[in-house]
Amino acid sequence: MVQPAMTGMTRLLLTAICGIGAVAFAQQAQDYAKVEVKAQQLADHLYMLTGAGGNMALLTGDDGAVLVDDQFAPLAPKIRAAIALLTDRPVRVVINTHWHADHTGGNEAFGTTGSVIVAQRNTRERMSTKQRVDLFNLEVPPAPAAALPIVTFDQSVQLHLDGEDISVEHLPHAHTDSDAVLYFAKADVVHTGDVFVQGFYPFIDVGTGGSIDGVIAGSAAVLARIGPTTRIIPGHGALATRQDLQDYHDMLVTVRARVATAIRKGRTLQQVLESRPTAEFDARYARAGTRPDAWVQRVYTDLARAPRKTR
């Protein structure tokens, strides 16, 4: 079996999934003292925040701030400081796009100071119990109780705050089984979480319910919902357009079809890798450190496995 090389992106994913201080990779974690949390304004009261980890969204107004994702735990003070430059109101609600620690690591810090944490039901279930990430042969311990979402939903929930209507929709078995995408109706902005990442091949966590088919279906669902001028906050990478998401979706469909055809013909993983099914996409999606062979291996493993039990 071909093993994914320990690239910088692989180390980042390991740190992201397992949380701060995770196993033997703690010494390779980023120097969080050097991280700068930056804000990019998208509408009168809506911002995209970046730092280290998943992209965040911040909605401000008289009702109090709404924060989407909160990156790694050590960055909470820097995130608070960045928010304080944009609003003097407290963070009233934190919404998690899925369970991975580069999107939920700040939950404890915000939850213990009064923020209501909202997430899809499986996010709380995954965070509250030990998890296994099969790709890296790692076990992830439960999160602290204070970090767990206290409001959960199955399919969708709507929030009406700060003059904005926010629809939070579950996308099943995509990046994980806990993914949520957020639509800011008036601002015409969507936050996709890691169902869509801009500029590199995705990580599909098949061990916690993710699948290539779910990522394809999820990206198609977002495309069907948004318009030509909608701005997209991806889980990672730069602010994106509808065309960026369309290109990403088309790449997923093409690679999946090629790998599925090879599996039906009895091709081994090594044979599939040698056929380079991602060749025309590598210049765009492999440049950020994600290796094409590791991505193809994930697709092959997902499609070749036994049918998944629903959760």
C-alpha cells in the first residue's frame, strides 16, 4: 500500500485534526506567536478572518458578533483582539463548520466566556468521544466539555442576527459526516467549511464519515444555491468565486470517474497512480503542498472500500 509522504501539508492536517500538542507532531506545530489574524471586509458587517487553520467569518452588529469557526486554541487571544478592532460587542454565537480542531480549537475559550456554540449534531458527537483518523493511523482524544457545542441540529438551522439571515445547512458524508455550510443571504456570501478548499486538493476524512461522493454532492448543492456574484469563504485558501467552486467540482468529478473506471477494470492502486489521473489539475491544486498521489490514494481507498454505514 502506498503511504502518503510527510509533507508540510500532511503535518498541518495532522495538527489540525488532532489538536494542539497532538502526539509526536507537537514539535512541528506552527509558531503561533508569529501568526497574524487578518480581516477582509466582504460587506458592511461581514468579514473573512484568516490566521492559522480554517478560515473564519465574522458578522458584527448590535445583537453581538457571530463567529464562524475559531481555529486553534492558542490563537483565541489574537482572534479576540482582531474582533475587538471591528466591534465592541461580545461574540454571542460561535458556529462550527465541522469537528476538526483547526476549526474548533478556540471553542473552549469562547464557550467559557459566554458564547453559544452551535454545530451539526455529529460535530458534538465526534468531539465528545475518541476518534480515529484512519489515513494517519491516529487516535484523537475527546475535547474538553467546555469546548462542545451546546446547540446542535440535524439538517438545518436558521439564525436572524445583526440584520442578517443566516442559513446553516448540513452536507452529509462530505469532508466528514459533520459538515455545515453557511449562507449569508443579504451579504450574498457563503462559508463552505472544508467541503471546498481553494487552491489545493482536498483532505477527505473517510474515517469519520467523509467521502468523495459526498464532497461532490456538497459542492454541487452549494453551486445550485448561489448566484454568479456570490463570494465564497472556503475552509482554507483565498476568498473564492462561483467559478472557482465550479472548477473544483468539475475536477472532483473527473478524478472520481477515472479512478472508479480503473477500479472496475481491476487496476491496483499503484497502477492508478502511474496513470496520473490528476495530471491536468496538478498545476492548480498541487501547488499548496498537497501531493497528487496522496489525493488519488484517498479517492481510491474510498471507492474501493465496503459500503459505508450511515451515521
